[in-house]
Amino acid sequence: MHYLEMKKAIGAGLLSFPVTPFDAEGALDLATYRTHVGWLSQYPATALFAAGGTGEFFSLTPAEVVETVRAAKEVAGDTPIIAGCGYGTAMAVELAKACEEAGADGLLLLPQYLVGAEQEGLFARVKAVCDAVDIGVIVYNRDNSIITAETLAKLCDVCPNLVGFKDGHGNIEMVTKVCTVIGDRLSYIGGMPTAEVFAKAYKAAGVTTYSSAIFNFLPQQALDFYDALGRDDDAAMSRALTEFFYPYLDIRNRGKGYAVSIVKAGMRVIGRDAGPVRSPLTDLTDAEHDMLADVIRKAYGDAALRAA
């Protein structure tokens, strides 16, 4: 996919990032992964992130990242697959090339490992990855990789295949400035954990799409919320936030790393078990799993528990 097509695709609708299934011993389970991506591809998400944050990119080996990309492409049909990419610059460049060769339609460049960096260093890292591939690149602003509007503008001048800016930092002032300064040169994606909770604020700042984690186990409900956002249906959004998302957050916030773990728990609740999370993450307890099932049932009825 040409990078300009990728830019158009990621700005055209809801995005999501499939979980990466593991077996009971923690080994990569590509058969279940293919089934899961194939199921999600039946719904009209405009792109799926293979081995993204909720896909546990941080716990996969580089070879496993490439395997998940290749497996996703086998079953995704016309749905674009955007590969997770990250770590230090040399590793990111190597991984970017391997993912492109495996068929990725684009890259999501996650933060570098461990260290903070000045804007000059962040500029060099993003440019190196963009220069290494022909496919579109989305930069993920979060944690120890916060790129300013000024640095982003310089990158846009020299990296034609830099097509997107995803924000998981949550500084609305910065996001508004990025959207204002860069304009339609990039597509903008909300990337906060449980992005629906932030969707209205991000839309006001100029970000009209986001990646939904709950799409993994409640795809239709995720699409319904996105549609309500598009038509500014405050009543529908408030109802969903009150009845589902805020109780969901109460469970998610009970443990560190639960932003990922609770999504795999949701998969188990609906009968599409994707296995455990890998350490250092931990799974929800049995009691928390039951709490999540109860939240889904109360918000969306028993039918939502039989999405399989």
C-alpha cells in the first residue's frame, strides 16, 4: 500500500490492535491469532495494528513481531495491517525493514527502549526508520518519546512517508498545537489507554479517530461508540461511558499493566480465549474476570457474552 493510501485509510475510521495470543506455556499461538484477526477483519475497522501495545509488542521477540505481521496479512483481506516497531534506532530500522518485507502496509513507531532523549535524537530516530522503508510510518507520542510540534514539522519536511501522529501522552495543549501547526499533512490518532474515554476531548483538539482496545471483544459496541462520536451524539456517548467504560476502568485501574490484561480477559469472557499475558504483565484474578463479565452483561446484555 502506498503511504498516501495509508494516510487516507488511518484517517477514515476506527482503528484497533488485536491482542497476540499465547498458549498456556506462553508460546506464540499463531493459529488463534489468525482466527482472531480474521474475525475482527469482518468488521469495518479501517486498519489493524499487528503487535501493537495491546498486542504486547514489548514482550515479543523481533522475529515474533514479523511472524504476527505475516500471519495477520494472510487473513486480513482488504484491511490494512500496520506493524508495531520500536526499540533503539538500529533495532527499529532492522525491524521496520523485516516488517515491510513480511507485507506490512505501514508501521507504528513506538518509543525507544528505556532512555529519554532530546528532540534532535528523536528526530534522527524517526527519520532513520522513515528512510529505511517505503511504507507509511506513524509516530507514537508517549512515555519517553514526546515529539514537539516543531520537531514534527521538520520531520514532515524530510520524510514524505511519515503519515500519522498517534498520541498516548494526553497533553491536549500539545495535541492541539500539533494539529494546528501540521494541519492535514498528517492523520491524527488518539492513542490513550481506553481511548473512548478521551475521544470527545481529542476530537475538539483536532483528532477525529483513535485505536480501540475493546474492539477486540466488543467490536460492534466499539463501532457504535465511534459512530456516536462522529455525529456528536452526546447522549449515546454518555450512556456508554456511564454504563460500560467507567465501570470497566474501575477494574482496569486495579492493577499495573491491566490496560492490556483486561482486554485478554474480555476475550475469555466472550469465549474467544487468547491465552495469558506474558510476564512482566499479570492476568486479572478470577474475581476480576467475573467482575468484567458482569460489567459487560449489565451494559450490553447476555448476547454480548456470546460474540464468538
